[in-house]
Amino acid sequence: MKINMTDPIPTTEVAGLTQAAAEAALRSAGLALGTVTKAENQLVPAGRVSSTNPRADTLVNQASKVDLEISTTRADWTQQAIPIAFIVLGMFCLD
């Protein structure tokens, strides 16, 4: 089967991959890397693709750009709670 360069192709699934692996998968599928942004995501490990635009399996023209969102870690709640606890305790100790 001969592929016509004007025929739409589906975007490849790269969610969960590292940015480098996602870029390689996009190139291999005949797509290009678009904008890369970072955002907190509690469900996807840090440094992994949490979403794409357009979504996977969307029909696009070859060499179309696919934007990646890379997950970042959220500060552990204990790192935030401990300083607050000291502030609250300090308020009672000063009275």
C-alpha cells in the first residue's frame, strides 16, 4: 500500500512515555513535535507525557505538530504541613 503524503494519518499514543521517547515515537510516525508544556498531574509520574494535543488517534496531515504536556511532581503534603504546624505551635507558645 502506497501512502500519499496528503492522506491523513492518526496521531500516535505517547501518553506515559518520557519526553525523549515521545519525540522519537512522533518522528517515527511522521509527525513533528509542537509546544512542550509542564503541568502538575497526580496520576502521571513526573517527567512523563500526561496529555497531547491533538489527542491520540486523531487524524492529521503528515508532519503535523503534536503538543506535549509533561507531568511535574506535586510537593508532598508533609513538606507543606510541617512548617505550618511549627507556625501554629509557635503562636500558642508565645501566649
